[in-house]
Amino acid sequence: MTALSAPALAAALRDIGARRYHHLHPFHRLLHEGRASKGQVQAWALNRYYYQVMIPVKDASLIARCDDSAVRRAWRGRLVDHDGLDAADGGIARWLKLTDGLGLERAEVTALARLLPATRFAVDAYVHFVREKTLLEAIASSLTELFSPQIISERIAGMLANYDFITPDTLAYFTSRPAQATRDADFALDYVQRHARTPPAQQAVLAALQFKCDVLWAMLDALHHAYVAPGHVPPGAFVPTPSDMQSARG
Amino acid sequence: MTALSAPALAAALRDIGARRYHHLHPFHRLLHEGRASKGQVQAWALNRYYYQVMIPVKDASLIARCDDSAVRRAWRGRLVDHDGLDAADGGIARWLKLTDGLGLERAEVTALARLLPATRFAVDAYVHFVREKTLLEAIASSLTELFSPQIISERIAGMLANYDFITPDTLAYFTSRPAQATRDADFALDYVQRHARTPPAQQAVLAALQFKCDVLWAMLDALHHAYVAPGHVPPGAFVPTPSDMQSARG
């Protein structure tokens, strides 16, 4: 077995995305095509909020184990993106504009008490992965950002077109993300291309991206199971009000 | 807020079980009532195998952080129960008799490559909980064993009565477990009653049991979603052969 060239490694990573990234999940199609009820959009935003709040914890965990000042400096930008310059700025604050716009109480969202347990387990698995695997694998697991600009552009267009409870202001999170994600993915891809030079290292990089696709997929599986079909909400998790469970398009 | 008496704490723990233990989950009812197909039983056994192999890792993690020799000595029995005295003995070996009896290849089961990612995330969350929370919470999270003898007796009776591919020999795991679980649950309940004397400690104990119920519930939610309804198997996970997906009772 010989090592892949840098372009071949990038192609193999993109192939994983083409087959396993969550743009293929039925819940996302439902969400983007306007077939989700307001309650389903609420459940998605409330659960995804846990992912948002844990991303800077994940990134700080990565920085904390990195002995290369240049990598730490570059990765630090992600903390700024998510935590912002003050409480009104950054990705977490912008996600709360979305949950506000959907009519969810901030206290209910930020208490994290109505999450699906499976959301918590999947997101925490990502944080533990970054803490426990090699730095190379930790960096590689961020590479789903190679694929996020496309899904975000579809989401903005689809949600604005299809839901009267969605406005450009509530989607502020997504308008900021593609440029950040592209910058971050370029850095991470360059890092793994330079550091994964042997077949075992390249296999580890590919497995890390597949793991991360599994995290995102499992989050949508849990939402779909609880709020779409068969619609079994686990004990204690968020229950939309019945009037919000009617589909946007009937 | 005053502390609960020891019997009141036990009653509060049993109340969580009555409301949130996975005997209430639709997948278990399907399994026990003979309405599961062989493929669904295979998927359950293959995924639950990961829980079985991680239980001794969880227990060793608990022993590793315990500075009380008497507790370590008592907890050590759990390692013997699961890992056995030799490779043919113990709970993991007995679980493989079940997967053998269901016609699954041992290599496929033990490779862990066809697990639902959600199974891995939920089980790993349990291991991390035991490593990261207080020793009291780690011990309390084992208390689902208060409820397992009943579910196991229902499972043995229901599975033997309803599935021609299940024999007493393939269910050897379950015939050993109730006595072990009762002994272990008695020890753990006594420990938490003696050590959780303040309201915050008691709340932490109750939350630990609730967390553990969430782990077991999430495992069944993932199985139900993938193999029952709507039947969306995540990329890369086990797919039963079509002939094994016909219900045992048509």
C-alpha cells in the first residue's frame, strides 16, 4: 500500500463527504424543502444549539494539546468566531437569534435540559474524540467544513423561501459561516495533507472525517426519530406545542 | 430542602426506573412480544454487544479511581462476571453464544464495524460519565440493575416462546444475570444510601440514574429508527438480509 498524493487524499476526503455528509439525510431535505413544521424547526434549532456551545470547547481542547504555536494561533480564530468579541457577538449569540426568532424561550434553550440525550452523546463524542485521538485526527475531524458552505447556502435559500417564521435576521448565523468555514477548512486540509504522509496516517485521517460525518448524521437521526417518524420523543425531551407541529405547507 | 431518608432515596430511585427505564421502550415490547423479525433481533444483539464489551472497561475505570479497598474488592466481581475465568466464560462469551445462535458471524460482531454510531456514542458516554463524574455518581449510574432482573425474566420467557431461532442455550447470558445484578444493585444502593446524605448529593445520585436510563433509551431509539420505523439505516451500519426482515409472526 502506497501513500496517496496530496490531491488524491483531498479527493478521498471529498468522496467521504459525497457519500456520508448530512446533506443526504432526510431531515435536512425536509428542513430545506419547506416540509418541516415550526415545531420540527424548533427541535432542530434547540438541539443544534448544544453543538454550537460545545464547538469552542472542542476547539479549546484541540489548542490545549497542540505544541505548535502557529497552529494554536490559527485555530484561535475559531474561538473568536464562536464566542465573539462580546456577549452579543459570535456564532453562539447568532444561533440564539435563530431560536429567538422561532419563539423559543432563551432560558429553555440555554438550560440544555430539553435536549435529546442522543444529541448530547453525539456532540460529547466529538469533544472526546478531539481530546483523546492524535492531533492529526483531531484536526481531520473538523473537515466536514469542506462541505458546509454548500449546505448552508441551500439552507438559507430554502428556509427563507418556505417558512414565514424565518427572516434574514434570524438566519444571521448562516450568512457569517461560509467564509469562516472555507478559511478554516483550507487550513485544516493543508495541515492534514502536509502531516498525513503514510498510509496508516492517511487512513486515520479518513476515519476521523467519517467519524465526524457519523456524529452529524446521528444528530439528525435522533431528531427525525423523535419529531418526524415515528415521532417518539424520549422521556424529558422538548415537546413542541401541537399547533406548531403542523407542516409549513400543510 | 432537607435530605431524604435512605428508604425515601431508594423510593425516588425506583420511581425514575418506573418512568424512564427501557422496559417502557417500544423496541423492547416488540422484542419480547415476538413481533421482531430475526433481522431486528440480530441488529439488537450486534449493537448490544458493544455495551457488553465496554461494561468491564467502565467497571475498571470506576475501580481505577476508587481509593477504598473494600469498594474496589466488591466491584472487582463485576470484572469476573463479564470477562470470565477464561475465554469461554463470562458475560461477553455468553453474549457471543446469542449472536452465534442468531447466525451472525463472530468476526462481524467482534470487529464492531457495523454498529450504529449512536450505539457507540451512547455507550461511550456512559464510560466517560464514570471516568469524569464523582465516584458517588459513577456508582449511582449502575443502579439500572435494580430494574434489570424483571426485564430479563420477561425477555427470556418472551423470546423462548416467540422465536424458533432462540434456544435456552443462546440465552445463557440472561439466565446468569439476574442473581449477579441483584447482588451488584444491592451493594450500589447501600453505597449511595450511606454516602448521599445531603440534598445536592442525592440530586446528583438521582441525575446519574436518569442519565443511565437515557443511555439505554437512546440505544433502543437508534435501533428502532434504523430497523423498525422509519427504517433508515445510517451509512455503513449493519443491514440484515431481506429474508431475515420478515416478522417472526408474519
